[in-house]
Amino acid sequence: MMLSCPKSPAWARFRFWIISVDGEKINGKICPRFFKFTAKQHWGFKKFIHRDLLLGLESWLFPDNELTIFCEVDLVVQDSLINSGKSTVAGIQVPRYTLEDELGQLWENSLFTDCCLVVAGQEFQAHKAILAARSPVFRAMFEHDMQEKRKNRVEIQDLEPQVFKTMMDFIYTGKAPDLHSMADAVLAAADKYCLERLKVMCEDALCRDLCVENAAHTLILAAALLPRPPEDCGTGIGYTVYLRKDSMLTQPLMPL
């Protein structure tokens, strides 16, 4: 539960484990995506562990009659918060954090690249280390003995160049300036390459742009690409579309 936050709402995902008497993490439950927290709102799992299993391992899980639950939280921090730090020493001005700008320059100017990504016949020069660090899909390509690793060349078949460039802008800078004009297509790309924060950004853009004309398309997109939330979850694109009473007036469905 989020009790307070300087800037509400906050986006976060969570993981739970039970800690055994040996200090081992067991019975892990992982939230599949980020969810929006507002003050006094809580998320979790109604069915975390079967009671009989828990009591059957009492001597292992209840040292000194105490059950230890380990919770790990990933919090989405907005750029304005990341870059808003100020020096606590009078008279010293800490320079603005510019790593995303500098990485963006590497991407925009194709500096010191070591791989090529081909999209609809267009070639984009990139950096394997950055791609692997940001996307587990790219990491698998370059980590295992695959064609992409051997040739340092990746053929991307199912993305439009502009959608791909928006995704790459996010990979290098954490930003997606053109997101609102193509959030549905970028969401599919973010899902394919396991870019969780970009998926949340796309979901937010789609929710903000929701109207009668695109309600049905947005709902189908959410059902196809966004995981089903925990049983007690009640927000997200699908829920937002459901609440639109006039969504039955929408135009015919657009293809995904």
C-alpha cells in the first residue's frame, strides 16, 4: 500500500517471496507489469500460498514462530524527479544530468557503432552493449550463437521505420517524444522487445487519447498485449474502456 507520495500517482511493480529459516527465497510471486498507485491504494495477490503447504512447512518457514515476507518494488521515476537533485553545499551548482543526451548523440550520429539493424530496407547503426543492457530480447540475440551475433546484423521484419526509431530513441534516452501519434504501434514493439517502462508510457498515452472512435480498438489492443493484472486490480486500459458507456457507438474496428 502506498501511504504517501510527494508526486501522486506513482507507477510501480512488485515481487514477493517467503524467507525460509535458511535465508532462502521461496514461493516467489511476481507482478507482470507496472500499476498505478494513488494514496491509500494497494495491490497484491489474493492467493499467495496454499494454507496447507504453509503449515506443512512450519518448522522451515516459521523460525521462532515468525513468518518473514520479502517484498521488492520497482518504481518508475519521472525524468523531472531524476534530474531535480540539487547540491546540499552552499555555492556549488551540480551540473544537469546529461547521460541520456550523450547516449542520444551516439545514436543520432551513429558514433562508434558495432551492429546494424535493418528495418524495411533502411539500415540503422547501433551499439550492441546498449541494446543488450536495455532489452533482454536483444541481449539474447547477441549473447547466444545466433545469426545476429555472428553477422552483427539484425533484420527486423514487422516494424515501420518511424515506430522503430521511436523505440530506439527510448532505448538510448528513456524518452519517446513522438509517442502520442503512434502509441498503439509502439506498444506492440515495446511488448516484443520487453521494454516494460515504454509499455507503461504507451498505456498512459492510449488512456489519455481514449475516445468513442478508438475505444474498441484500444480494448482489443490491451487484451492482446497487456498481461492480466492480479485478481484485485481494477485499473488500466481495459477497465477504462469498460467504463466508457458510449463506447458501444464506436466506429468499426481498426486492424491491429
